Amino acid sequence: MKNVYIPDIVTISEIREETPDIKTFKLIFKDKEVQRNFNYKPGQFIELSVFGYGEAPFSISSSPNQQNFFEITVKRVGDVTNALFKLNEGNAVGVRGPFGNGFPTHKFEDKNILFIGGGIGLAPLRSLINFVLSNREKYGELTLMYGARTPKDIVFKKEIETWKKHVDVHLTVDVGDETWKGTVGVVTVLFKEIEVDPKNTVAVMCGPPIMMHFVTKELLKLGFPEDQIFLSLERLMKCGIGICGHCNIGRKYVCKHGPVFTYKETKDFLETAI
Amino acid sequence: MQKMEKYMVLSKKKLGVLVERFLKEFQVYGPTEKNGIIAFEKISDWSELRLDVAGVPLLPPKKIFFPPEEVLFTFKIRNNNDVEIGDPLDKIKEEKRVLIGIRPCDVHGLTLLDKVFISEIVDPYYVTRRKNTIIICITCNNPTEYCFCNFTKSGPSIKEGFDLLLTDIGQFFLVEIGSEKGKDIINSNSDLFQEATENDLIKRDQKIREVEEKLSRNQLTGANELYQKLIRVFNDELWNEYGRKCVACGKCNFACPTCHCFDVYDVMELTLKEGKRVRKWDACHFLSFTRVAGGEIFRKERISRVKQRIYDKYCYPVDEFGSIFCVGCGRCIHVCTAGIDIREILKKVLGM
Ligand SMILES: Cc1cc2nc3c(=O)[nH]c(=O)nc-3n(C[C@H](O)[C@H](O)[C@H](O)COP(=O)(O)OP(=O)(O)OC[C@H]3O[C@@H](n4cnc5c(N)ncnc54)[C@H](O)[C@@H]3O)c2cc1C
Ligand code: SF4
Ligand code: SF4
Ligand code: FES
């Protein structure tokens, strides 16, 4: 029986700077067998250990089509993330997972998809977008609305450019600068720029709770059914496996039942989700 | 007519002999009394055992399976590129333990914890300790004013969850066998046990009736409606009073036999080359319980944390595990700094 609390060792094989405080880490399990068997879905997360500093959950930001490695995209905010940012290529960290339900991609087939991300919330959506693009014919029209604090804080800049071939991309920043010619304002301002048919579109979002709150409100106003709005939620996590009790929102554990829920489901939690 | 081969009797003196035999082979845990404090402790002599104390020890037996603080693993950082991990399970696996004198409410508490720690995902530390610990339960013989197991249907008697069950019937304990492990104990100590008679069973039933009688001073009823009523009153004003009173000390969490939340953190040795990952009991009453990086706290108001604990006992686990997570032990009432009585809350919810 494998001890569920003991991480497998991975090597950081590449570090890419996305923004001044966000980096993408390419990870490969030391044990080839473990790497081979590491299968995940877009929207699932791992628990990452920086030994001596602790463990924290991060969405897998690479697409499951990648077999020989996986990636996480991390914003520097506290103990574990600061320690991680000090490490170099070749260094070892620990990984448990994958955990969580992930996005129900089979339910998105034959539908248009509206991706909505805020800040680092684009990390799990990147996994999903690249997964969808590699099976492009299965889905309808694709639209991305993404908001960051400033132009410097936009993640996956180069990759977003490549998405534009297949995805109708709309960006906004809270605060512009001299280089920025695009939209300024919170994500919801982008609703003015897009046209979606709520009848045949699923909305999939990840971002700060307050953003998801207002975006959901707009989507409902546009006529999106409550069960076609998918939210990737965030709560404090310690175990990632439904035991430590930290991540629950009312009757649901975000780590075990989520992190992805439909808006309809969140209405039954009793506690407010967003 | 009950099947008699399941029942034996053991004289009180011979229980001492049995415990002494256990002590040669096992670590033995049970209720002890030191300076007026009753606690589940490891004993080294059978005379330390207190089987007839009033109520239950203040800290529940969960600590024997899920210690307040425990090492999940140790690590050695060879260089930044390699880490070696040490698994403490190997040592835990070798332990052989007996827990004697645990009451039915607490046995229920353990079977509830089992649902959390032993599901699709298995907590290896907990399950290993559960497997290597023999449970010798004692029918409750001395409830206190805090007890309300008649409401939660977890006492004063019990039908399963033990290896052996003792009931004090005067000179003797009536002994019921609950598992193969229990049967083995009887077989390998057959010189100590005698077969029970029909009369012994009558005495047991009488004993249980007496205790039930004492418990009936607790008037709380209507457990079946609790779930629906809780859903209805989530935003009710009745919670305000408790939000005001509670001081968020977390004692009720630590004293509860079914509270299982924990924090996880790393501790480094001074060499900065070795360390350990530790888990420690945590409390949903603490402000820090839901604080994420950046400072957001999802349950900022005390009222939301009071509700969290109550709903996580009587509502949420009904969906998740099919039963309430309270065994009516009354510990949270006994320890509450603010004098909050969970039965009073339940009465308000039930409209009593
Ligand atoms: C399902 C999920 C997916 C996530 N995906 C990403 C991602 O792709 N990229 C990213 O940058 N961040 C992500 N986060 C947030 C990330 O987990 C926190 O930023 C991180 O835990 C902060 O750790 P720290 O030690 O640096 O901060 P500290 O403030 O020092 O936190 C201490 C500990 O508390 C816990 N903790 C603190 N904040 C959070 C939080 N927001 N969520 C969960 N646990 C927390 C962790 O165990 C952490 O180690 C995700 C969170 C969840 C729940
Ligand atoms: S909620 Fe209170 S009475 Fe119920 S099991 Fe926990 S400590 Fe005992
Ligand atoms: S013991 Fe009482 S005061 Fe302390 S956290 Fe629990 S309810 Fe609040
Ligand atoms: S993170 Fe421990 S229960 Fe969800």
C-alpha cells in the first residue's frame, strides 16, 4: 500500500519566467515508472513539496497530451512559493497527486466554450485550452476572456498569440501602461466585446472569488443555464485527499469533490462559494 | 432465546489477571486517574485502570489512533537535487496494543472516524493503528449530566465495533465477543472465563435499563428531523447569540471524538539538511483555519465558524457518510470556555 502522504521526487527540468512574480516549472518524476503512470485531466491539481518549507496545491498547467513531463505555473505569495522561486533547474521537489475531479471535458464536446480567467487562474485553463485544441474538431467555437492586473502580469503571453488562430481572444488589464493599446477594466468589461449563444455554450472560469462572483452574475444575465457555468474553486488545502477538513465549503470538499463545480452545484453548498 | 456461546463471564479479580497477561504482550491503554483527571493513558499495572468513572475522559481515544501531533515522514536533503524520505509507518506497524475500558459512545466515535480515514483513500497511520489495536469496550455504567447518547443513539450499550464487550453485572463482567480477535483472547485465556447463564444476561439487561433511566433526564428528541431543520435555519437569527458568545478557543474541536481536522507543516533540523513533515490537530473554530495566501479568510465571522462545527456534526456528514458525526459524549459542553451547550443549540434548531 502506497503511503498517500509521501510525495514522489520530481526534478525541475526547466523554469520559465512568465511575469515578475509568476513562473512555470517543468517537472519530471525521477522514477520513470511513476512518470509513465502519471495521468491527469485538465483542471486537476498536485500537492507540491519544497522540503523544509511545506506543501501547497497547484493546478497542472500543461496539457495531458504531454507524456514525458508536466508543468505548473506558480505565483510567488508565501512560504512554499518563495522557497520554490529560489530553486534552480535540476533541483528536486516532491509531488503528490493528481487530485481533484478536473474539468468534465466530455460534457464540453459539440459545444462552444467560453474560457474566462483572472490572473494566475489561467493556469488550469491553459491545460484545458491546449487539450481542447489538440482535439479541435470535437468542439464548437472557442472564446477566451482573460484579465490581469497590468500588461506585465499577463501569463503565457507567447502561447496566447498561438491560440489566436483557433480561439477568439479578448484581454483586459486593471491598469494599463504606455505599451498597452487594449481594453482596460475588470474582466466583465469584455462581455461587451464578445458574442456568445448561451444555449450552446459552456462557460469555464478560474480566478479570484470576487471575479467569479461578478462573471457568474453576468453569465446568468446573458441567459446561461446554471449547470453550464463551470467554476474552478480555491480554498485552503493541506492534505488534498479529503481528510484534513480545511478545504470544505459547506457540504463539499474542494479537494475531493472539486475543485470544479457547476454554479448550480455551488448553490446547494449552504455556505457561499463565490 | 439468545445464542449463549457468544457470552462468557469474567470475575473482576480475573480481569486483573487478564490485563497483567496483556501487559506482557501488548501496550495497554485505558482510562486512568491522576490528580483527579481522568485520561486515556498507557498503563503499566492493571490497578491503574478506572472502569467505573463518571462519564468519559476529557480527551477522547482518537488520540491513540490519530495523535495530536505526528510525523508523516522525515527527509534528508542530500544535495538540492536529491531527497531521501523516511517512512515512520514501518515502526507503527510493529506495535501491538489493547485499548480497554472505552465506552460505547467512544467506540461509535472511532467507527465514525473510520469513515473519514479509511475510505477510497486510506490514511496509512490511522488504519495501521486501528488494525493493531484490540478494542475492549465497557457498557456505560456511569453517565453524567453532559451525556446525551440516547439522542444520538450511540449508547449506553453497543452492538458492534468492539472485539470484546464487558458489562458490569456485580461480581462479574458479562463478556460479549464481537470479532475473531475477541474470540482468540477468550480461547487463549480460557482458564479465566466461564460460560454465562441466562441469568447473567438478565442482569446485563437490567444494568443497561438502569443507565438508560439515568440518561432519560436528557429530554432531547427528534434526531430524524434535525437534518432538514438545519438546512432550513442556515441563515436564521438563532446563530447570532452563539457567534457572540463563542471565544473561538477550539477546545470543543480538540475534545470531540469525531473532529479530525489537521494542519500540516515542515520542521527543519538546525543542520538545514534534515527535517520532518508533521501534522497537528487543527480547529475549524480558529480564524486561521481558512486563511489563504494573500490574507483572504473564508470564515471570518465567528458565527460562520460556530455554524461550521454544528453543520459538520449533524448535516454535512449525513450527505457524505450517511450518519451524523456526534456521539452525544457531551465533552464539548463540558469544556466550552463560553458555557455553550450544544444541546441548547439543537433544541432551538428543533424548535423545542
Ligand atoms: C485547487 C487549487 C489550485 C491552485 N492552483 C494554483 C496555481 O496553478 N498557481 C498558483 O500560483 N497558485 C495556485 N493555487 C493557490 C496556491 O495553492 C497558493 O498560492 C499557495 O498555497 C500559497 O502557498 P505559500 O506557502 O506560498 O503561501 P502561505 O501564505 O505561506 O501559505 C501557507 C500554506 O497554506 C496553504 N495555502 C495558502 N494559501 C492557499 C490557497 N490559496 N489555496 C490553497 N492552500 C493555500 C498552503 O498549504 C500553503 O503552503 C491553487 C490553489 C488551489 C486550492
Ligand atoms: S459534538 Fe460534542 S457531544 Fe457530540 S461527539 Fe463531539 S464532543 Fe461529543
Ligand atoms: S469550546 Fe466553546 S468557546 Fe471554545 S470554540 Fe468551542 S464553542 Fe467556542
Ligand atoms: S485539503 Fe484536506 S480535506 Fe481537502
